[in-house]
Amino acid sequence: MLGLKESGEYELIQNMINNFSFLINEYGHVPNGNRSYYLSRSQPPFFSLMIDMLAAIKGKEIYAIYQPALEKEYKYWMDETNSTKHVVKMPDGSLLNRYWDQLSIPRQESYYEDVTTAQKFLPERQPLVYKNLRSAAESGWDFSSRWFKNGSSLETIETINIVPADLNCLLYHLEQTLATSFSLTGSNVKASYFSKIAERRKKAINKYCWSSANNWYVDYDLALKRQSSSLTLAGMYPFFLRVADKIKFAKAKTVLEKKFLKFGGAVTTLIETGQQWDAPNGWAPLQWIAITGLDNYGDKTTSREIAERWYALNKKVFEQTGKLMEKYDVVNPNKPGGGGEYPSQDGFGWTNGVLLALINKYSLK
């Protein structure tokens, strides 16, 4: 898994999961941060993947123990009244999901930045701008050209019109996990139900997010009723979570190698906008997702290549600065990762974790 050998480290995993479980049971979701003003939006739904990790360590009973929290988080994203507005009906009637913050005011943690952005619009338009800014924050990709109508300017952000490939892959995994959980606890009707809706979502992802023109998974634009032209590393999620078939993998692998693979690893998008979730930046979790996605479909060469390049860049920067970073410039190794509305952070959990995992997985030195 992650090369964790000490029982105390395993317990840390469970303690983190217990914390998430408490938040879900208390609020219905894992808030975007542990402050009350983050309650209007969730973290992306990674909880079921955390359950997989713990179950691999402690056994399948973990799926039963955390079943209530798994189901409650799912109900938040799939609210039958659609009061959270995360559910969208696609042209063929299938259901997929989007990011949607419940509020239409400036983010409390970035008040000045949001007001500055919204002031460029008439007052009646500003609440919608705030809604889209906040909804992008729910994705974790705050901010990126994938949310911009013109592909380059924050002022054109339209997050709530985007059906993201990665979010729907995460919810596919959650549905699969619930099917596993209910099967293990003898609730065969519920297990069958979640298996069926997981397959429906998988079919819809492949219909609406696979771009045969680009040989890559992309987001879907609800307003324009067509696929987004923006290629991002989120397109590796269907391989990370096994939504894609082998034919699509062979085509996407070529795109990954030709367009995304850079000196220091895989770049987040193909264009530079000054936003932190765009080129030339690379982010640790996306490296892990790309590497695992390649591994899942039998590629051991490109996966190792990304791992080695990312490791070498992390090591180089650490030797120069004594620090691990939140993000890195994977195109020009002599420049630090940057962009966005706040300074790049020194030291970061996902950088530390992914680096250690890759060192263990590939015996990197």
C-alpha cells in the first residue's frame, strides 16, 4: 500500500477515517475545511478510497463498520430533493454530478480576492460569480482553466455548468464500495442496487466524458451541451478507478506521453493561465493518480517514468531548499511552482505521502 509498517501508522489512518466519519455523521459530508464557514461545501468524495486502504490493512469488516458513513455521504451528493444541487440530468436522462457550493457570497477565507473578481460585473451578476468561485473550491482545483468559459480568464468561471470526469469517477467508486459493503453485510437487494447504478454511472461517464476526437477523458459542458475542449490530468481518473476499457487506455496513454509528460512529471493542464491548477504546475496527488492508472492497465514503463521524474524533481528542490513543496513546476525545474491567489506552501501532506509511497513502490534512491 504505502509502505506503512508500524502499527501506530496504521492507527493514524484509522484515526483520520474516524474523524471523517464523525464529520459525515454530524454534517452529512466532509466539509472543505474544519471551520464552520466551510460547511456550505464538501471535500471531493475520497472517503470510500480511504476505506479501501484501511480494509486492505484490517480486513473486510471495515466496510461494515463504516457503512453508515459511506451511505450518508452518498446521500449528500445524491440528495433526492436535489437541495444540494449536485445532481444533474444528462440529455439521455442519466444522472451525473457537478460541484456546487450552497452559498452565493464571497468565500470567507478569500474575501478580498472574490470581491475583486466580482466587482468587474454588474451587482445582479455578482452572486453567480461567487457561486462559481466557491464551487470550484469544492473541487480542490481552485483555480484552473477547466472551469473557465474562455479557457483562460478567472472572470469567465462557470464551474456549476461543468460535469467533471474526476468527480463522477469518485462517485462511481463510492457506489461500488457501498455495493461491496451491503453484500458483505447480507443486504443483497441494496448491494444489487448500488452495483446497477454504479454501472449506469460508468456508462454515462464513458458516453459524455470520453472524447474520441482527443482520445482523452474530458469534462462535459451543460450550458453548451457538448464536451469541454480543455484537456487536463483529471482525464486519468477513469483509469485510476477502472472506469475505462483497454482500447481507450491505449489511446489515452499516447496522449499522456506526448502532451502531459514533462521534465519533472505530469503537468496538470496544457495551458498557462497564471492559475495554480494549470501548466506548468504538477501536483503530487495527480502524479499518484496517473501512475496508478497506468499500473491498473498493465503499463509498468510510463508509470515508472513519471515516478522517477517526479522523485528527481522533489529531491532536487529538497536538496536546494531543505523543503518539500505543495506543488512544483514540472516544465522548468529551475523555477518554483507558483500561480494562484496565495503563496506556494512549504511542506505538504500529499507531497510527503506520495513521495514516500513512490520511494517504497519503486525503490527509488
